[in-house]
Amino acid sequence: MSNLVNEFNGYRTKMNEVILAKDNLVIKRLWNLDTNTYAAGALDVTTKELLGLVASMVLRCDDCIKYHLGKAYELKVTTEQMYEVFAVANIVGGTIVIPHTRRAAEYWEELKNNE
Amino acid sequence: MSNLVNEFNGYRTKMNEVILAKDNLVIKRLWNLDTNTYAAGALDVTTKELLGLVASMVLRCDDCIKYHLGKAYELKVTTEQMYEVFAVANIVGGTIVIPHTRRAAEYWEELKNNE
Amino acid sequence: MSNLVNEFNGYRTKMNEVILAKDNLVIKRLWNLDTNTYAAGALDVTTKELLGLVASMVLRCDDCIKYHLGKAYELKVTTEQMYEVFAVANIVGGTIVIPHTRRAAEYWEELKNNE
Amino acid sequence: MSNLVNEFNGYRTKMNEVILAKDNLVIKRLWNLDTNTYAAGALDVTTKELLGLVASMVLRCDDCIKYHLGKAYELKVTTEQMYEVFAVANIVGGTIVIPHTRRAAEYWEELKNNE
Amino acid sequence: MSNLVNEFNGYRTKMNEVILAKDNLVIKRLWNLDTNTYAAGALDVTTKELLGLVASMVLRCDDCIKYHLGKAYELKVTTEQMYEVFAVANIVGGTIVIPHTRRAAEYWEELKNNE
Amino acid sequence: MSNLVNEFNGYRTKMNEVILAKDNLVIKRLWNLDTNTYAAGALDVTTKELLGLVASMVLRCDDCIKYHLGKAYELKVTTEQMYEVFAVANIVGGTIVIPHTRRAAEYWEELKNNE
């Protein structure tokens, strides 16, 4: 099993528990809302996940990128489609997005190689 | 005819001419590449425009937002779909995206009211 | 009456109505949550408004800054306290925050001169 | 003793020495000014540290966050107050602040568990 | 005489006076330090102004850009050199820098046409 | 030989190969263009690399910083000049640039100590 994927999911789960245990109402509601945002609506789930991914890439948030890569993988997004999302992010956000694209590409390979 | 839409397009065209007349090769190629990025590929043109839009929204670039709103309008994106893109941008980017959402909503109304 | 303050509040109210009329659930809930965030809790309301202000300043969102300036004014924050918030924002965010500080200072003067 | 806290402080001290030894006047003065910014004035020290913290969170600077968490801990900020600062940062800055909130929460636990 | 240039300088001078009159020590010292940063040293003044300009462009601060364009103009930077700075900013920062490049190009034309 | 430098270059080369093998035309062309951007023109190569460096610093992209530090080192930029670039970045971008300056200083030491 992939190290990168397991590590990311493990840390994420552990720390989400720590945070939610503090019972801050605003944080709990924001996190619920976050889940709702990507539910099927006028746009389908895959489009929404790719919107979340490209937004995370131009804002250069590696963990957010990993999260949406995991979701996109489950939704059967192809590697060719994925790299077109990477291309939009690199053009809009510039070459500072490249290092994040490298880490995204690495994580995507691990998701694919788990198959 | 809408003032906001005309003003944006007019200024954009005028200044693009000034810039391209300087013949800087890197800028000219980047702008060409920008056009290629949104061409149909493994992802369709509408999805790509919405990716460009959400990226512009979280990076809070009003003129970039207007450009992609214009394109999305031509591609018959519905208001309901558009607001789901706005929702992703607001959740990922936070409440600092709200003022840009106001201006995006205003521009979208003008595009629709031109009909 | 101040032009800057009236213009800001007028446009904000008008566009919020346009947006909320579209009935996007995520946006509506996020906006509600935004209001809850600044309610009194373990921290008092003034501290929370100043936190919202400094966050808006380093993220360089002029309209967000105006909103929190208006709230801070209602809460009787003094000019001396206000400029200490400006100072934190300028040190953390650097000289790119200066132009936003100019506009914040102008808006603050108008709020004070309305008295 | 906590690993995270020691590592952060150790690396910070070591590299600050390397940088200050180069005797760049602008950097030395900026760092002095940084210290002055958080001194008691019209706002008390705790409020100022929380302003510095929320600014660091929305700008997503993990090391800056750790620094202000350490200071806030010394100033006896409670966990409930701390999570209200986290909430403001998450609402203003959006879900891209969540991964930084996870690392902030982890560091805060280590500070508290050192007691 | 150019409207853009006069307006920018006039507003800047007026608001700097308002801010400095409040006598916030941190802000005053930061502004002094800002001036020192661009003084001749191991790097010459023109290089330093261009560094300040490109930093302002990728951070997308229109007023900061105008300030450094004014300085670069006084230092006899050529249009060809200027567009190479624009090119670096557009490549590093991506297409979201384009609208700021349009406004920078417009301001540069006004500076040149004043001759 | 330096660990930091080798690690950075090794990972960069490995992931660039993975990405380029996917044959996404936009990404390939952007990367070519990136190389062209720093070629000698109206501005010399060293000035352009320093522009790329300061842009990377204010955008707080550690890997981009390392890349330009490596280039600047090859171009015989002195430590005194380098710290003047760091100073511009810290003033324009604020104290959130400090942690990135620490890592930049560490990498620069390793480049120099390899001699």
C-alpha cells in the first residue's frame, strides 16, 4: 500500500478528531458545509471535485490537493483529464504552481499504482 | 447594451494591443498558450472555462472572473450552475471571496439582461 | 453624510439581495456562519472584529476591511487602537498592505467625521 | 519534552543566527520592529499576539503560526479562545486554512501536554 | 499632464499625511525602512527598483506597481527592459497577473507620454 | 556533498520526467517558455534570475526559491547581494517571508559550503 496516501489519510483523520472534539460550532458547521459543497447539483460530482482541485492548486495547498486527488481517483477521472486540470492551474497560477504539480503528480502515481 | 461588459471588453482590447505591439516574445507566447489551455481535450470546453473561473475567483482577480463569465455565458452555462461554481469558490477561498462574488453576480446579471 | 460609507453599504446590500435570491444553499449557510463567527464567546465581540479586520488587511480585501471598520467603529474602537491593528497588518503582510492601509485610513476618517 | 516545539525553536534560533551574522541592516531593523509591534500599547499583548496569529493563519504560514501559538500559550490563552481564533481564520480564509489548522492544533496539543 | 500619474501621486501624498499624523511608531519606522531598502548597496538602485516592481506585480498590488514604475521611469529604464520585467511577473505569477500588466502598461505609457 | 541541494535536484528531475511523459502540450510549452524567460535580453541573466528569486520569495514558494538560488550561485552572485534581495522580499512581503528566508539562507549556506 502507498505510503503517501496512507500517511495523508492517517494524519488527516487523527487531527480532525482532535479538532472536532473541541466542539467549536463554527468549525464544525464549516466542515459540514464543505461536504455539502461537493454534492451533486446542477453540476455533477466529478466537475465539482475538479473545481475544488484546481482551486486548491492555484492556492497552492498540498493537503487540499491530495484530498481532491483522492476523490477524483475514486470518481475514475483519467490521467489525461487530470493533466488538463494541472495545465489550467499552471497557466492561471504561473510557474509557482509547478512544485505543487510535482507533488500532485507523485500522489496521483501512488493512487494509480495501488490498483 | 451593458456598460460593465462593454467597458471591460473595450479596455481589455485596447491595452492588449498596446502590450502586444511591444513584441515581447515571452508575453506573446504565454497569451497564445492561455488560449490553447481552454480548447476542448479530454475535458470539454465548458468544464475548462469553469475551472478557469473558479481559479480566478479564489485568486480574487475581478478582470479574470469577468473574462470567464463572458465565456461561460456564451457556452450557455445556467445561473444555477454558475452559483454552484461561486459556492465552491466561497468555501475554498473563504469570506474574502464574497466581495468578488458580488461583482461577479453583478456582471452575470448584465450578461443575462442583454439578452 | 459620508459618500464612501453610503456607497459601500448600498452596493453591498443590493448585491447581497441579488445573490441570496438565487437560493444557493451553500452560500446562504456560509453567510449565516460568517455572522455567527463574530458573536461573543470565549473572546469578546471587539477582539473578534479586530481579528476579522487584520485577517482582511493581510489578505488585502478592501471591501472586507470596510465592513470590519464599520463594525469596529460601532464598537467604539479608538483611533489609537485601530492604528495598532494597522501596524500588525503592515508588519505581517509587508509594504504591499500600505495601499490598503491608505484606503482603510480614508474610510476610518469618514466614519469618524460623520459624528 | 515535545519534539515539534523543540525542533521549531531550535531551527529558528540556528537560522536566525546565520541570517543576523550577515549584518544586512534592513533585515535587522525589520526584525527589531517585528518585536516592537507586539508590545503592549493601546491594545494589550494578548490581543496583539492573537492578531498576529490570525494573520499568520489566513496567510498560511505554518512557522509563523507556531511562533504565535508559543507566545499565546505563555500568555495563558485558553483552548476555547484559541479555537475561536481558528474559527475566524477558517471562515475568512476558507477551507484551504484547514490543513494549517490541523498542524496548529497538533502544535497546541504539544504545548499543553508539556505542562 | 497625465491624469493617472497625478491622481496616484496626489492620493498617495494626502493619505500618507493622514496616516503619519497618527504617530504610530511601528508604521513610521516601517515606512522609513521601506525607503532604505531601495538605496544603493551591493545591488544598484535600478536593480532594486525592478526587484520591488516584480514583487509588486506577482503580489498584484496596482498601487505598489505604479510607485515602482514611477521610480523606474526616473531611472531611465527602457520600455524593452520594462517588458522583460513584465514577462518574468507573468510567467512566475501566471495569467492572473495579466490584468495588472494591462494597468501597468497604461501607466507606463502615461509616464512616457508626459515627456 | 550537500544533502539539501542533492535532494532538491533529484526529486525535481524525477518528477519532471513523470510529468513530461504525460505529454500535456500546455504544460510542456509553459515549461519551455519558463526557460526562455530567463535568457539574456534587454536585461542580463543575473538580473532576471534575481527577479525570479524575489518573485518566488514574496509568493513563498520554497522550491522555486531553491531553484533560483542554485542559478544565482552559478552566476556568482555574492552573499551580500543575495541578502539585499532577501531584504526586498522581507519588506515587500512582510514577516511571513521570514521562515522562507530561513530556509533560503540554509540552502545558500549549503551551496557555498560545497565549494
